[in-house]
Amino acid sequence: MHARDKAKPLGFWMCTSLIVGNMIGMGIFMLPAALAPFGKNAFAGWAITVVGCLFIAHVFARLARAMPDEDGPYGYCRRAFGNGVAFFTMWCYWVSIWVTNAALAIGIVGYLTTLLPALSSHPALPPLAAMGIIWFFVLVSLRGALASGRVQLASAALKLLPMGAIVLLGVWIFAADSAAYAAHLPPTPFTLDGTAAAGTIALFAMLGVECASLPATKVHQPERTIPRATIAGTLAAAIVYVCVCTIPMLLLPQAELAASNAPFVDLFRHYWDAGSGHWLALAVIVSGLGALNGWTMLAGEVTASMARHGIFPAALNSQNRHGAPAWSLLLVGVLASVMVAMNYSRSLAEGFTFLTLVVTAASMPLYLVGGAAVFKLRQRGAMLATSAVMTCVFSLWAFYGMGQEAFWWGVALGAVSLPVFWLARLRRRAQAPVC
């Protein structure tokens, strides 16, 4: 028993924490401003997104249960549809990571401007600051996993503090004046397009439901632990997101919230005092920096992993003296900086919203293919079949909701994978020994 536990140390609580920790990042602090223009549609979109993510969670939990020794979602896709489809989904997932880095940097700068108003004195300063933050964490990751781990550990404990403060403020306002929650109800009417668009933006916050299936070979009793942890973690993250995002959406005027670069700071300034907003902004920035640190390190490792599998040039797998994939990290830094620069003409809130849609577009192929893999691999069960169908339907609904610009960006980023895949295949054939 002891040997088995050492070989598979991840239990229910560790897997649940993995999902919640990966899903709750910087997005929670920028979402109220991004969702504000949709008014009441945001609440309907949240409801659909939460239910859809539970279906996705069930699909990946059952795939992990059926194939605990596979290489996570990449392995499921490869077994169901072959190397080509698996490569495409992995490419899109890789794209979503470095676009996430750009979105995180923009979100951090949005809150940083509340502490340093001079940062917004010139339109070029915010994007330059965002690029500077990206490259700072590239340098941290170049120092190796130990340096990144120390930064991550220092920021992890602070991540929950601002969310707890927001909930306490909301409860205090409700106890003192419950009518405040009805004073600024958004007048925007319900529409199908509005609900779909709001749900797609909210989906960015819920990306990561597949996290517990990634280390399946290290999970104790994966056939029981992963399904339970996946559902519990998804529900926990959804509850936190919905509660925290709902408070400013009901307490601040719609127009003011939509124009805000730091919605929770504005909330505290409005209902508490001016100084409290600065403390909250500082906590949010620390949380965002920690998330960007973790995703930067992960982006480098994923890039190096694809190089090890022959998809990317072998040089991207080379490590420096600290054991970090140097060229992979530099590539990720360049790509994230390009995404920030391309959003130069947008406001911080608009840039964050657009990049979240691009990330969602790049992530959806994995969920769509995962749902289809259930039928291709002939996994049985009425509940699983229902979840697989709804996962595919929800993925298509998300493509509809993200709008044409983000959809075509996702298509373009995915299409780039095709020549890369063909070149990689030709390179492997050329390097294969001749018998």
C-alpha cells in the first residue's frame, strides 16, 4: 500500500486543487468589464457555460478512466483520430497558452495603471509595459524551474485574498442596503447573440477542466478519483467565478463597468474608500503575475515537448545550464509580445476581451475532438454519450458566440499547423534509416 501511494501520490483533494488553481487566474479580475456590455445576457451565458463545462469535464474524466496510461488529451486524440488530428489539437492548445500570456499581461497592466496613473499618460506605455512583464517572466523561467517555482509559491497564497475581500464586501453591502443590488440592473435585453457572446467570454475563465486527466498515471485510483475531482473542481471554480463576477456587475452602472480597466478597484472605491482600491489592485497584480509566471514556464515546456516529438525543430528542445528550454521560452516571449502589439489600438479592456476570445477559439478544437473521440473509441454508457453530444454542441455554440473576427483568427492560427505538420513529417521521413 505504501509503495503504491508513493507511485501514485495524487488523491482527490490534490486533483481538485489542480483544477481550481489552473482555472482561477487573472481572468476573474477582468471579466466583469468584459461582460458588462452584454447586461443580463452575461448571467444566461454564465449558466450555459457552467453546464457545458460540466459536460466537458465528464467526457475527459471518463476518457482518463478508460485510458489511464495514455499521454493525456493528446493521447486520447491520437488513439481516436491519428497523428494528424492529434497534432492539430495540440498545436491549437499550444497557441492558446502563449495567447493567454498576452491576455494576462494586458490584465496586469490594467490594474497597474490604477497604482501608477502616469502609465496611461501615453497610448504606447501600456503595451510596452505588458511586453516588459512578459519578458521579465521569460527571464525568470530561463533561470530554471526552481526559480519559477519559488515565484509561484510566493504568489499562490495571495491569490485567494482579493477574492475573499470581494465576497466580504458584497455580503456587507447586501446586509447594509440590499436595494443596492437592484439599483443598477443593466437594461440590455436578452438576445441569442448576446447570450452566446457573453458565454464565450465567460468560457475563457473555465478553460482547464481537463487538467486532472493530464497526470492520470500519477493519480491514486484514477477510475474513481479523476471523475470525482474533475466535477468537484469544475463546480468549485464555477461557484467562485460566478459569485465574484456577479457582485460588480450588479453594484456598478453598466457603462462605468464596461469602461473600467480595473473593475474591482472601482467597486471598492465606490463602496469603501479610495485607499482600499489600491490594496486590492496590488493583490490582483500579484495574483496575475503568479499566473503569468506559471503559464510562461508551462508554455516553454509544452514547446520543448513538441520538439521532442519531432513536431518542432530539435533546437527548441535544447536546455541552458539551468535546465530551462531557452529557445522555446524566447519563442513564446516573441509570440506573446506580437499579440500584445497587435492589440495596440484597443483599450486594455477591449484587448483583454479580444485575446480571451482568441484563446477560447484555439482551445475549442481539443474539446470538440475529445467529445467526438468518445464515439470513435466506442466508449459505452448513456450518460457518457449524452455528455459527448453536449460537449460537441457546446463547442460549436462557443464557435458561434465568439464572433467572426476571433473565429477567423482561430482558424488562421490553426491552419498554420498544416504546413508545420507536413514539414515535420517530411523531415522525419528524410531522417529515417534506409533499409
